[in-house]
Amino acid sequence: MSEVTTATKNKKIPVISISRKIIQFLSFFVINYAILEWIFNADFSILDNYARVLPFLHSANSAWTQGAGLLEYSFYMIATGRIPYLFVGILGLLGLFSGRIFCGWVCPTGFMQDLFGGLGGDSRLSLEADQFLKKVKSFFLIVLLFLFTLILIFFKTDPDLHQQWLESLGSMAYNALEPISMSEFLFVTLPNIITTAVDNGGSLTGIFGGTFKTIIFVIYVLIIIASAVYPRFYCKYMCPYAATIKVFSNYSFLKLQRMPTRCPGRKECGVCEQICPMQIRILEEPFSGFTGDGECTLCLDCMQQCPHDAIKWKFGFN
Ligand code: SF4
Ligand code: SF4
């Protein structure tokens, strides 16, 4: 019976993954709408006010979006003495009501990683390494929050010290996520390096802008290579947006559930766990609904590939 179901399922057109790729592709251009302006010689400046508050980890330095993401703005506000209640509230509501669907269906950095992953790599880290590294992104975020909370306190208590800290942090004071933002690398640093190299007639001399930036460049090249080998490497282990929204998406209204009457378990099947790009231990999650500790991006690969149609949507906070 299960073989018949498997064969039938495998013949289905992968409607979900085709739809997701189309939405990711369109989102990439809408978010980076300056590319569309360039291609069609059009003026989409009307989008400026909206692009600036998209819940996307986007650099204020990007010439392609002319805006920055909610998280970037939140850190910027803290650095300049304000508490970003509204932005954090929006992030919280997004996570609580839509989980991490943004990561799976919209985020251009996620889309780029899916493209790199499309080169064929589908490796998995060991369970222990995966669990440990998933905590790394939260660690980066906590360190940044600690640092910027100090800056906020200095703003209120000692303006001179506040100014000294801002000066010693340099550009990072106003763009806190710069060193750990793959978006910054893909959409700002890399295009800048390429255009500088072209302007220099192909010479690589001085195009990285100093030792620190050269190290960052090498690290990101390694992350891209890792993303081609391990699906969604950056999302799983480094992304500060993921580290923030997972706190809320862990309790998301929108999630998935697994039907106990249909799923024969890991020994007889286990397809879902083998294909999950976020390496979620789906079969150890509760039947009543799961978010994989807030890591599930609702890409729906597991739902599409499940040979027994055992994975369904679940709406509800419990
Ligand atoms: S939920 Fe996973 S293990 Fe269960 S039937 Fe579906 S793919 Fe197989
Ligand atoms: S659990 Fe399913 S929907 Fe969530 S990330 Fe894994 S494959 Fe995608």
C-alpha cells in the first residue's frame, strides 16, 4: 500500500516548490526594486517608504533597495538613543502569526542560498554539530544586544561616553549587522568589489578595502561555498533575523502537523527529515503541531515530498 502511495506521489507535479520559486524570484526583484528601475529605466521611488520597513535584513548601504530592514533600523534606533518598540512589535507579530514563512518564500538571501544549494549539495552536519551551530546565531544576536543596550544606557547617563563608543565602533554603530549580514555581502560588498575591480582594469589591488574587510570577504566566500554544500547554511547558523524571529515563530499560529495515522515513522520512511533544508527532526516533534524550535521556514518541502500525505497545515497557538 505504501509503495503505491509513494509512486503516485512522486508522479505529481511539484506545485508547491514551483510556486515557491516563482514567489522567491518575484520577491527578489520587488525588494531589490532598483534592479527593476535599471532594467526598465523606470522610477519606482514610490516604493521607498515601504522598502525601508520590510522585515528583511537589508543593509542601509544597499544601492539596490535604498532602505534598510526592520532589524537594521532597530539597532540604528538603539544606537541613537531610542527604543524600537514599534519595529520589535512588528517583528514579534510577524513571527507569532506567520512563523518564518518570510524566510522560506520571500527573503532574497534565502533565495540566493537555495540557488547555491541547487548546484547539487545536500549534505547534513551531525546532529550534535547542527544543534550547537544553531545556537551560534542567537549568541551573535545576544552579544550585539548587550553591546547596544550599553550604548543606550550611556546615551541616557553619559553623553560623552556614548559619543566615544559610537566613534570607536565606527560604521558598525549605525549598521550593527554589517559584519554578520549576508545581505550586506551579496548586495553591497560584492557588487562594490566587482565594480572597483572593473574600474581598476581587472586589478585586484586595494579592492577589498583593508585587512578586516578582506577577512570578512573570505569568510563570506566560505559561507557561500558552505551554502552550496549544506542547504540554508547561513539561515540555520548565522542569520540575525532568524535568531530574532525564531523567538516568536516558535509559538506561531501558522505551523505544520504530522498525522499519526498516516506516518509510519523513521524506520519505514523518514523522507521528510532527509529532505528538510533546516535539518529539523520532524519525527521527534509533537504530532499536534511543530515549528522545529522556531527554525521551520514553512518551505513545505516535507509536505510536498511526504509519500503518505502525512504533513498538513496547523492553525492555532497550541
Ligand atoms: S511525515 Fe515524514 S516519515 Fe512520516 S510519512 Fe511523511 S515523509 Fe515519511
Ligand atoms: S519542517 Fe518542512 S516546511 Fe519546515 S523547513 Fe523543514 S521541510 Fe521546510
